[in-house]
Amino acid sequence: MGMTIAQKIIKNHLVTGEMIPGQEIALRIDQTLTQDATGTMAYLEFETMGIDRVRTELSVAYIDHNTLQCGFENADDHRYIQSVAKKHGLRFSRPGNGICHQVHLERFGVPGKTLIGSDSHTPTGGGIGMLAFGAGGMDVAVAMGGGAYYITMPKMFKVNLTGKLRPFVTAKDVSLEILRLLSVKGGVGAIIEWGGEGVRTLSVPERATITNMGTELGATTSIFPSDDITRDFLVAEGRGADWVELSSDPDAEYDRVIDIDLSALEPLVACPHSPDNVKKVSELKGVKVDQVCIGSCTNSSLMDMLKVAALLKGRTIDPSVSLSISPGSKQVLAMLAESGALNDIIASGARVLECACGPCIGMGFSPNSAGISLRTFNRNFLGRSGTADAGVHLVSPETAVAAALTGYVTDPRQLGEMPEIKMPEKFRIDDSAILLPADPEEARGLKILRGPNIKPFPESRPVGDAIEAQLTLKVGDNITTDHIMPAGAKILPYRSNIPHLSQYCFGVCDASFPERAKAAGQSIVVGGDNYGQGSSREHAALVPLYLGVRAVIAKSFARIHVANLINAGILPLTFKDPADYDALSQGDALALRNIHAGMDAGEITLEDVTTGKTCALTCAFTQRQKDMLKAGGLLAYTASA
Ligand code: MIC
Ligand code: SF4
């Protein structure tokens, strides 16, 4: 039988397991990346492994999230990561050099290689034909140490593209269309391969926009073929030698095929507060807009920015709108400056921010009270912008410009002719902001620079045979890691200080949770479907661990988060009958008994001691996961192995 692109790369990297959907497989990882918001913790974990130098082909530490240095905390973390990178053999991408996914695509991505990153949008690399996964920091630390990455062998979905996008309809609209079709859980357990004749009409940055937002579908990852368009992109980046051709076999089999006719799409918008709440831009026509933000790892490539500049040229933005533009990388910014396009952006009244995540993760530029913000980003979860009652909408750069110019949601096709913009034959290459590691000799004498904001790691506990604990929080469906452990300018600087972070745990849902959990000592959290979707932040497991959460029971879990829970030694269990969720009430005393035998049998009984009712919970742990839980998480397990 023929193979899909992903199956071919998996086969080349398979360490253990069989490529049967649903079974656990272990993959050899060629490259890793971290960003600073998850990186500090990942490197603290890496340090506990006592390995001198990373054992991957390439590992890069980026600084792009926490770049607002309102106090010493972020600057200290940057210094810490820089010193770790130099000593332990990683490249270090300095703050200002750009957003990890954009820079990685430009400078390091290689078709056919595996990449894991401590950031959920690592699948951006699929745009260049990499098999790239978002992972928790501990998994990235293990991969840096040469260990394998464990996933459940995914199903294969194919999106068959036909036709060609019409002017003002973009790759972002393709991403929103697939979200409209599949929802934020539609990709769970699957790798999405993009194929069909329409693929040839999409540039690498456009493909990367699409694989980036595959994360919002819950997909394990997304991938495009590597063809002559990929080769031209790599040649323009001075890396033609990295190109290999990749395609699926004609008789490859897919579990599901979805057809999208690019010619039939129109500008779309994801309405608050979920990326799958998609409508046509024309349906929202006339809605007043207060703020527009252009950038993020989804839409900050040179092509995106050149289009934005061309549309803004000779025009000024509406006085009622505040427009921010964050180019994705130093390369993008330098080329905008050289071409004069930056002047067109500045002259329009836009506020040019540094090349970083910025407003996407609530690092400044929060909207006004109840403000309507149109953003070219990938997430519009409640509260993520930093303004609790803001209405964040996700749109293409073209739709964003149309709103900035008019002050209202406007179909960008009303802007007139789309200026023709060509991909440059050569990008401006300047890697001076990517620092190389010290050689092994010099590295030995180097010191790691630790700031006072680095606090000890929360202590995990082995999962014993019984857990008796209070149900301290019951939440609904699609709880994101932004609900569990919010980010933003006030909180993000404390990613290496779990005790401080813990005050904000579940703050979006119930600000009294941290106090209640602490008072209870041990607790169990109950959730609905797709619990833990969104970010890869392991803090969404480590902080609950610190607050005494021993188990999470949900109707279903998101992939990265469930791995993070197990890595932290928290027991994730699923309702056998989802209707049993309704019978549990916050505050009930719960008991899980005979856990070890239950883990082997795949089923554990939950007793609600308060009501006297029982129900069945399922778990399908592999032997490795059972051992990890019994040891108290991945670090304890690795230490004992
Ligand atoms: C995000 O987009 O939510 C983040 C911030 O990039 C996260 C990582 C983090 O929380 O540090 C992600 O997507 O994994
Ligand atoms: Fe940064 Fe936003 Fe991309 Fe996350 S989604 S990596 S915060 S730009």
C-alpha cells in the first residue's frame, strides 16, 4: 500500500512501535525549538538530566514571547536561556530577531526532518514539508537529550485543494474555512496533509499560515508536500541544498478526504471567542472596529507585510482605529525597510511593534473596554488579549487593512485592485542575531546565569492506589490552556515561578479556585470535551500540580495537554459515558480506588462520596505512561530508569 507524506517521514524516524493508528510510537527527533515563555522551564528540566550537550542535529532557543521587560524577570530569563544555549550546544535567537516559527521556517526548516517545539504552533514547519509537532517543555528537554518523542500514531486526513484563490482571498481564509468545516476538535488524533492541484498555487509562507492554524483544529500536525515551490523558497533563503522532494504515493490511503475549492472561497472571520466560530466577512459588514493588529506567527511573513504596505500606501487609517503591525522577523523588517514599504506602513499611522509575538499573547496592545479587535492571529480565546470583555476576531491581513482604513468590518474586495506582489528571488540573509554555541572545550568553563525569579520546580507525587479528594472545579467544554493558566503581560514574566503563577490558575473561569484548591490540599478537576486545547504550555499542568490537583476527569482531552498532565504525574481520566459528567457537582468528595489495577484494566471506578453514586472512567495508558504516573511524572521516571 502506498504511503502518505507523514507516514514516510514517520517510517524514517520510527524508534519503537507500530504505525497503526491509536498505538503509541516513538520518533527520533532531528531538531528542537523553544521560545522563552516555555523555554526557561524546559531548560531547567534539561539541566536536571545532567547532559552536557544537546544530541539533536539542531536545537534553537528563541526569545520572542516575553519581550516586554517591565521588571527584571524577563531580562533574567533571557540571560539564563542565552547562557544555557551557549553552554549546552544550542543556537540562540536574540530578542528582536523574530517569532520562532517565522525564523525557523526562514533559516532552519528542512523538508523531511522531524521537529518538536515547546510551542503549539510548531506545525508551522509543515509548510516546508517538515513533520513538526508542538510539545510540552519536558518532552522537548528529553528530545534535546537524544530521547525519542512519543505520540499516538495518528489517522491521516487529506485536504484536496482545487482551483486558485481569488484576489483578496487568502491562506488565512483557507485556515478559517477548514476550521468552519471541522471545528476546534475536528483534527484531534489526525495529521492533516494538504494536497491536490491547488497546492501549486500556494507559496511556502501561505502554506505555513495553513499548517500553523492546523493547531486550532486540534490536529497532531499538518504538512504540505515539498515541491519546486519549496525548493525556490529554500534557494531564496540561500539553503537550496536543504531541499528534498516529498510527495505522497498515488495510492496512499486516507481516513478522511475533504475537498476545498480555492476559487469558491471568500473572506472569512472567526468571531469571539473561538477560532471555529467562523462567518463571512460580508455578514459582519458595518460592525465598528476599535483596534486592528497585524502580525503573529500566522501572518507576519514578508509577503503578508508587503501586501499590507501596498494596501496602506498613500492612505491613512481611520482616526477611531489603533493599528499595530509586528513583522515576523528581522529579515522581514529589514526587507520592508530596504524596499521602502516600511515608510508606507509608518505614513499610514500604523504603530510598528518589534518582531515578536506581542499582542497575540497579551504582551501589550490590549484593546479598550468592550473593544472590537480584528487580528491576523490564530487564537481569540476569552481574555487572551488582556481585556476581559474585548471581542477579538481573527481575519486575514487584507481584511485587517480594510477595517483599519474604514473603521468598520469591511470586505477587503472593496479596496480596489490588489497590487501584484512577487516573492523575492533572494531574501536578505543576516544571521548575526543567531548566536552560535561555545565549542565543547570552552563550554565546560561556562556558568549558567540564574536570576531570582527562578523558583524550584513543583514536587510531583507518585500516583498511588487511591485518591480521595474534593472536586474543586467543574468546567465545561473546550477549556483552553489560556483558561487554565493565562498568559499576558502581568503573568507571563513568572513562567519560571510556579508559586507566583498559581494565584492566577483558572482565573478566567473562577478566580477563587487557587485558594479553594490550596485549602482542600488534594483536588480533582472535572472538564468537558477537548479539555486543555490550545497552547503547549506545561504550566497548565505544573501549576495545578503545585495546587494539589491529583487527577483531571474530562469527556475528552487535547493531545499536548494530556501528555503534559502525565509528564507532571497528574492522572487524566475520561468518562466512559459522557452523561456521567452531569451527575458530579463542584464541592463533592470524590474517591478513586484500586487505581493501579484499574490502569491495567483500562477502567477505574469513580465514587462520588457525597452522593453515593459511582461511574466508570476509562484510561488507555501505555506501559510507559503507567510507569511514569506511578513514578510521579516524566522527570522522576527518567531519574529512576
Ligand atoms: C500561545 O500561542 O498560546 C503560546 C504562548 O505561543 C503558547 C506557548 C506558551 O504558552 O508559552 C503555545 O502556543 O504553545
Ligand atoms: Fe507567539 Fe502568538 Fe504564535 Fe503563540 S500564537 S507563538 S504567542 S505569535
